[in-house]
Amino acid sequence: MGEFDRRVGRNEALMREVNESIERGRWPGDESVPFKFRCECMSLDCNETVAMTRSEYEHVRGDGRRFALRPGHGARAFETVVETHEGYVIVEKQGEAGEAADDLDPRG
């Protein structure tokens, strides 16, 4: 199951890369205005969004193992919900999925 765990981490890291591009194109600007980021769940087919301000997004990005997801999009076998907010949750990857996500963190 190790390779599957790593793939889960890589999938979510890919969505994080998309959101990093969104953030680069969005700011500077009004940092208090929420912007729609892609859900960073493990499903590459997910097209749902998460509304966050830049500071909220930066809070998630403070840890390479953490991701912002729509509620119900988590995978309990690979991650733990560490915070719940209106419209999104923050999860932390565990085990090999967490290691892969941390290794692929563009800010790491």
C-alpha cells in the first residue's frame, strides 16, 4: 500500500501547485477578499472550490502536509482533519502520503 499512499500525497500536491499558481495571479490586491481555490483532495477529477482569503490560504500553506478540502472530501486512511472552517476543512497527511506531500511542497 506504500505506493498508493505516495500517489495520494502526489495527487494532493498537484492540486496545491494549481492553487499556488492561482495565488500568484491573484495578489497583490485586497487580501481580505475571499478567492476560490481548487479543493486539494486526492481526486484529480474534483472541480469543487474552497473560498479563502490570502491569509487563510497562507495559514494552510504553513505546513507542507496540510491541505484545504471541501468537507467530506477527505480520506481518513491518509489524513486527519485538524481544523474545520465554514466551507472547508484543513487536513494533515499522515504516513507515506504525508512524506510525499511534504517532499513535493514547492515552498519546502
